[in-house]
Amino acid sequence: MDYEHYMQKALAEAEAAIAKDEFPVGCVIIYEGEALVTGSRTGTSGDISNEIDHAEIIAIKRMVDLGMEIDTSRASLFCTLEPCLMCFAAIILSGIKEIVYAYEDVMGGGTGCDLSTCSPLYKKSNISVVPNIMRQESLALFKTFFENPNNNYWRGSLLAEYTLNQD
């Protein structure tokens, strides 16, 4: 599988999000070699943030809304930021067996969880995680976001400070 090709599609979604002053997380679900659905983060601009509409959740919902019979065990999810715990669990529950991400979320990333200590549903998920695909390109988007004084989402957070201190 051409990881960079598909991550480029996730990066395009992240660029669309940042163009709307949203947190630059983009996602694409690949199935049978094709981009099946995409999603980008919403709910981070303005005074009140929405912590439900993550790019991965939006993409999974769009996949379900297609109404197609999909063998999700053969799907891969690409995202520009390591999925949080909520998204990691939703990906596992959806049956997707591969997560590919660009930039690590040092503050809220969930893929490092020791699933062997979880209940059987998660313990037996056999999910594969591939990190750091096009990391620098994703990092550049997050730097742009955190450097913009008009964006307050996660300003001053561990993720913001970590990102702004990257070379």
C-alpha cells in the first residue's frame, strides 16, 4: 500500500480544515485501494469547542451512511494526527484493522494503550498502527495552526508547546 499517497489525501482534508480556522486533522478511509470517505475536524473555531466531531468519527459515520456492505477488516484509516482514545475505540469498534497516522499526539494520543489489559472486545482487536507517515507535512500544519493568534483551540496546551518546539 502506498502510505504517502493516501496520507496526502488526509493532509488535503487537514488543509481544508485549517482554511476554515479549524484544528488541522484530516482523515481518509481506504477500502480496496480507493479513498472511500474522508473527514476533517470541526467544532474547534469560535468560543465553544465541540469535542465530538473529530475527523475520524466523521469519516466512520460517512462510511456507515454509504449503506454499503463493507468488510471493514480490509479497510485502513489514515489521519494527520494520532487518534485520541475516543477515536481509537471507535476505530476498533468499527472493525477497521489498520491505523496510519502522520503526527503523534503527545497530549491525547490513544494508540499507545496496552490493549492486552482491556476487556476482550478491545484485547482481541488485532489492530495495526503505523506512525510517522508524512510527519513533517502534518507538523507544518499544526505549527501554522498554533502560531495563528486567532486560533485558541488547545492554545498553551502540552500539544501546542510540543509542536511549536519541533524543528
